[in-house]
Amino acid sequence: MAERITTMHAKDMGKETTRQTIIGAIVKVMVYLFLFVMGIIVLFPFYWMINSSLKTLTEYRLSVPTFFPKHIMFSNYADAFTTANLGRLFLNTMYVGIVSTILSLVITILSAFAFARLEFKGKNILFAGLLATMMIPGELFTITNYSTVTNLGWINTYTVLIVPFLVSVFYIYLLRQNFLQIPNELYLAAKVDGTSDFKYLCKVMIPLSLPTLISITILKMMGAWNSYIWPRLVANDDAHRMVTNGLRNAFKDTTGDVNYPVQMAAVALVSAPLFLVFIFLRKYIMKGVSRSGIKG
Amino acid sequence: MANNSMVESRHPWKAWVYLAPALVLLLVFTVWPIINTVRMAFLENYSGLKAAGGAHFRFGIGNFKKVLEYKRFLQCMKNTVIICFLTVPISTMLALLISVALNSIKWFQKFLQTVFFLPYVTNSIAIGMVFAAMFNIVGSFYGTENELIVTAGIINNVIEFFGGHAVNWINYGSTYAANITVMVIYIVWNALPFKILILLGGLQSVNKQYYDAAKVDGTSRRRIFTRITVPLLSPMIAYVVITGFIGGFKEYTSIVGIFGENMGPADDKGRLNTMVGFIYDSLSTNSQGRASAAALILFGLILIVTILQLWVSKKKVHY
């Protein structure tokens, strides 16, 4: 009796496992199908951008779209470059990006060091106060900052694009956390050896926090590349215009009969540096982003 | 320890030297704006231009009243709220599904992860222009009788391929619902990478033992998802929902990307303007009082929604 029960049970189990493997296989196929379909949807705008940017205007205007250009028109890219004056825009943006990143790194490193390693009265209150400002939407600052920079006579200069955003409480916070992980013993040993605070910061703490500093650099550069609202407000002349703003200015019409191939070529040119950065520095971007939750 | 503090506190002024550059800039560009913006919000009809001319302004809540009476502001608020409440749930659900799917596979996992992160490193104006091109109908599309459509745009081509009718998404004469649909699609596309990154990170740090135990018990997939995955992920879900709402309330550039600075189709400019857009419009007409009041209302809304969500997540989130 007991034997029969066990065999029945085993038989059932066998049926059950084959059924489960079949269901498992179906689920797996569905999962891959879902992911690949979603992946194609996510990538489609990029493909369409490149596809359109290489077409002739006549081909773009065909009522039945072509999924690969018949005549590859690289000249669209040259047209886009001159129409939008992209050379100047790229230079302006690079200049603002590089200068503001360097200055911002120096300021962030110094203050993160003070918050992480030095003792002074009111340190915790000051730090909490700084963190509290992170909750306030940037628009609230912009209203007054616009008057401030106007009064300072900074409108249409590089200064106005660089100085107001040099300090980021978030970057200070990020770097301070990193600095705090460096063991105290190292600091004390350096002190015993008579190393100055500043030398210790340069020789020990900065090299040890290099990954965070790289993340900050990338986010800051991407921020300069993508910034739109502030540059449009305060530096919208030909000499200082930034790339996003310039792109929108050069192609004002979004609907109607637009020369889309050239417009898409310009969009591709503006997007290209971001993709290059992404390909080579993906690890740092993803790490920085997962801790920040902000774009740039 | 005593030794330690002695070493560190020998020159307490040194810390202030290190902090000086940051503090000076913060005072000018962060602390002063907070004080000044609140001040301007409560000075009725404050205008920077008139203030420079020596005008005085009465203290009161007139700016807030005026802003809330503006039809344009209410439209901006409506757009912002609709966009928020549509895009955040949709993008969170999709991101959750994609992350769970990504977490369950081995082949192509790294590759697909990269693909799904790609929209993050884009310029929202630039890619908005691509979306506009995909939805745009090229032709003399002005509701005239001899409508001439040169090309209906790839999205309409796809709809027609599956037997549907072309929709006027963003052109002259398009409906509000069509406009919002385009915006929701674009914003969800834009919001997915960050949410997937966070949720997948959360899933990968979940202890495998829970799943092994569920397997031994023969728990069904759906039950595993609702009873194990979602509760264990709830802190990350709460995080992406809260940051999603904060970002949604500040939505502006993605609309400029698609509709340009008209913020709407050619026949109804400003139809899709948002609260942030309203603030900048007021600023460009030198009505700082009104802009400040609108900014404080925006801040208040963000604060309320965040506090509500924190309160809900305190009850529902398993830490």
C-alpha cells in the first residue's frame, strides 16, 4: 500500500515537473519577446533620427516611408552644421562646460573636505541647512538670480552661464560621503608625520575618491550640454549661445512642412557627443545617476 | 579620540577657509533668492522694472490671488497635474515590468540593460524634435477642404498599416487629447531609463533566499511578484515615484522639444504650457511678484505631494 502511494506520488511529481518546464520555457520566450519589443520601441527614435537625417527631402516626403535611405545624403550634415552654426555653439558649450566643471570640482572638494574631516562650531546645523535647500525647485532661485545677474551686468557673458551654478549641494553631499569612508587612521598617521591638511587632501583623499569625482565631472558636463532654460534667459546672443538653445532657435518650426532631413542631422550631431561619452564612460554615468536622480 | 579632536580643532578657522568659496556663492545664489523670492511674492504687483524706478508695493497676498484667478495659470496647472498623474504611474509600471523581466534572464542581460539606459543620455529638446518629426503630418494640413497630405509621419504610417486612421497629433487643429498623448509617450520614454536603473539595482540586491523559499513552497509566479518582489522593492518604488512626481511638476523642456516655444499647436499657442513655463513667461514680462507667487505655489504642491507620499509609504513600504 505504502509502496503504491509513493510511486503514484513520484509519477505525479514527474508530470508536474515536465509541465513546469514547459510553462517555464513559454514564460522565458515571452519575457525575451517583451524585452526585445520594448527595446525596439526605445531605440526606434534614434534609428528614425539617423534614417531621416540621411534622406533627400523628396525621399523624406514620400507617402510610404522608406526604412533605409536610397541615396545617402551626408551633405545634410554639412548643411545642418552651417544652418545652426553648430561650430560656434559647440565651442561655447565646451568652454562653459570645462571651466564650470573645473571650478565646481575645486569648490566641491574643499567644502566636502571641511564637512568630512574638519571640526568647527555649527558643522552639523550648517550641513543640514544645505541639504534642506535641495528640496526647493530651481525655478524659485532663478527668479531672483535673473535680477541679480542683470544688476551685476552679467547678461550675455560667459560668467552668467558659469558662476550661478558652481556650487551644488548634492555634489558636496556625494563627495563628503565618499570622504567619510576613508579611514580616520590614515588622517591621524598623516598628522603625526606633520602633513598639512591640504597636502593630505591632495595626496590621499582626492586619489581615493577619483570615481566619484569622475561621476561629478560627467554629470556636470552633460548638464552644460543639456541646459536650456537659464542660457535662453540670460545669454541668448550669437556670441554666447549654448548648444541646446541654439538648436531650438535654428529650427523653430516643429510642425508643418519642415526640412526634416537637415533638422534630424542637426539633432544627430548634437546627440553624438552624449553617445560617445555614454559608450566610453557608461559605468560612471550609471553609478552617478543612480545616486542622484537628476539629469545633469 | 581626545588626541584626534585636539589635532583637528587647533585651527577652527581653517574649516571656514575651505568652505568660503562655496558659502559665498550659496549666499548670493541660493540663500538670498529664497528670502527675496518670498519677499517679492508678498509685495503686490511687484515688478523689478518699477522697483528700480523707485515704486513702492503694498504688502499682501494679492499676487497669489491674481495668479490663481488667471485662466492661463489654471490651464498650466491642469496640464502639469494631468501629465504627472499619467506619466508617473505608466512609467513606473513599465519600468517595474522591464526590470523584473531583465532580472530574470541571463543571455543579453547586459546588452538590454544598456539599450534601456540609452534614452537617459539624450538632450530632451533634441530628441523631442525627433518625436515631433515622427508624429508630424507634412502637407497643407489646415483643416481646409482640399487637404493635401504629403507624408503622414511614421507613427501614422504604422497606424494605417495596421488598418487604423491617421491621427492629427500635433499639427494645426489637433485635439488636446492627441497633444497630451504625444507628451505622455515622450515623457514616459524619457523617464524609463532612470526608473529601470533604480529598480533593477534594487532587484539585484534582493536576497535570493526569499525566492528559493517560495520555490520550495511551490508559490505561483504572480504570487511571488505581488508578495515578495513588490514588497521588497517598495523602498525603490517609493523613491522613483516621488522623484517622478517632483520631476513631473517641473516639466517644461520636453514640451519645448515637441511643440517649440509656442507650447502648443499652431492654432492654440500656450495650450500645453506648464507651471514652470508660466513662471518664465511672467519673468520675461518683468512681473517678478507674480512669478514668485507661482513658484511658491509650485513648491507648495511639490511639498504636499511629497509629504503625502512619504506618509503613504511609511504605512506600505517594508524597509
